[in-house]
Amino acid sequence: EIPPELESIINVINAQQSRCYYEGRFVFLKDLDADGKPPADREWRDVYGQLVGTVFSIWESSELERAAAAAGTSSSASASNSPVKPTYINIADASLRLIESLPASNGAPPITNVIALSTTFKNRFLLQFGSRSTMLLWSSALRLALFESVSLQEAYTGALLAGKGSKLNGIRLLLQETKFKHQDWVVVRFGAGMPWTRCWAVITPAGYKKKKQNKTGRIDFFETKKAKQRKQQPLATISAAKAVYAVYPESSLLINNSTLLKIAGTIAVHDDAGNGAPRDGFIFVMPEIHPGVYGFETLIRFLIPTLDSFSLYGRPQRFNADKFDIRSIMFGLPDPPSTRYLDLADV
């Protein structure tokens, strides 16, 4: 059964996932593969792109034109109705930057008005547009889709805590501020495209043992649960976080069993020599489910100490659910019947 607190959020999430943010023609290059190496077929292609939710669909223009000619229709007809299958790019975890000019080979004029889009640590797509204004429109559409997606995941987390967390046994004790560490087994993915790794997670609250260096809290991930071996360098450390939220599963039917969290912040992933500079990034965490315990309960019991450690969304004091406060877990959530945080023209 879905609590009423979750129903309205799920409706907005479904609307966001079907919202077309922008579409149009541009030139596309798959610059780097997932391994960070140039692909064998590295060449610029004329394409038609459509951004719906966080799914970026890309059709080759030549294939659309051939299909339209065979069907006796106009090539300007909707690409989504074409029999040509597009390439799908999930931008939910993407980063992008604008490039005013790129050098071209063979003495050709520089390539201008480019967006570099990466969906993993190492891959990269280049999108080149006919004008700066078009590039800015696409940049705004991509950033708006990412903003709304993250904001809705945060709002879903708030609704999950209100709808299901409030009914957990011992929830009052869990919500009390503590100076004790929270420790448990988790499965971690250190960024999009990375393998899953089983780790022992140790959440240290801010001000632990009143040490000056522990003012902000931290999470360390170790290979082992054994205390003696944990004195060595951890696999990774999160020293600061700017967002922590439960990831809405593919269907509302999966909410009870889902334990997936995303943490965005300052992360250092250490190699065998103990090297690893802190950088801005994100990781995915799935606390391991205990026998006889629902996934959502396991998630909440890991989530609250994490929020407390990094002082997010009003914790470790009272949760902040003010839609007008940028620090709130529900910031900017549209009031029904609206399902949009912003229109493209507002960005």
C-alpha cells in the first residue's frame, strides 16, 4: 500500500519522466568510450535529439530521412513516431560543460558552440550546435532536467520518511541526536559505470569525541568489519555531502524492497598505495537487508545517521520540509495540479 504522502510525489515523478524538455537537430560525436578511449567509429554525425525526462534519445538524420521517404511522409515528422530506433543516453548521473571553441584538424576553422556531456567517469559525448543561442537552450534543458530529477528524488525521500519512516519501531530513538557511530554492511558503487563493491561502512557523526577535525562528520568504507584491519586506509571516504537521497525505483511496487541511496559530495577513493585526492562526485550505496526487515526500513536506518553526520535538510535537529527554503528536503516542490518546478524560459 502506498501512503498518501508518497502518491502525490510519485505523480510528479511520472510527469517529469514523460516531460519533453527540448528537441531538435545538431551534430553529434561519441568522443570517448566508457573506458576513456576513442571509439573506432569516431566521427561527427548529423542527428535529431529529444530529451524526455532524463532519457536523451538520438536519431541519425540520414536514417530518419530514408524512413520518411520509404513511408511517403515528411522528414520533419516527429522522430519519436519513426520506425528508426534511436540511441538512448541516460543523463540522470551526467555532467556537462559548455565549450565555446574546439580546434579542428587539417587547418579547418575551430568548432564552436559545443556541449561536452559525460554520463560516466570516462566517457564523453560532444554536441555541436548551429548558434550560441541554440547551445544555451540545450544547456538549459539538460540542466533543468537534472535539477528536477534530483529535486524530486529529495522530495521522494522526504515523503518516504513521512509516510513510512514515521511508523517504524524505535523511530523516536533513531531521530534523537547521537554521538555514536553507525556501522553496517553495504554494497557501494563509486560512480556511474563502476562495479559494485561490498564494504563495511562507518558513519561518524559530527563532533565525535569532541575532536576538532570531526566538525562535519564522515563516512569511511572498509574491506572488512574487523577493527584491527580497519586501522589501515579505508577504500573510500566521504568527508562532506551536499545531497543524500533515496533513489525512486522503476515502479512504486518496488518501494518496500528498495535500499538504493545516492550521496553527492566530497569523496576520496583510495588506491592500494593509499593515494586518493578528495574530489566532488557521487556514489551509490545499498545497505544490506537484514532477515525479516523491509528494504525501506533498512534504507531509513542508514539514511538518518548519514543526514545527521553531514547536517543536511535540518538534521540532526528537526527535518526541514519548507518548500521555500533552499536547505529543505522539499525545496521548490510544485503545488498540485502543477508538476513542474520551472519552465525552460525560466532557466
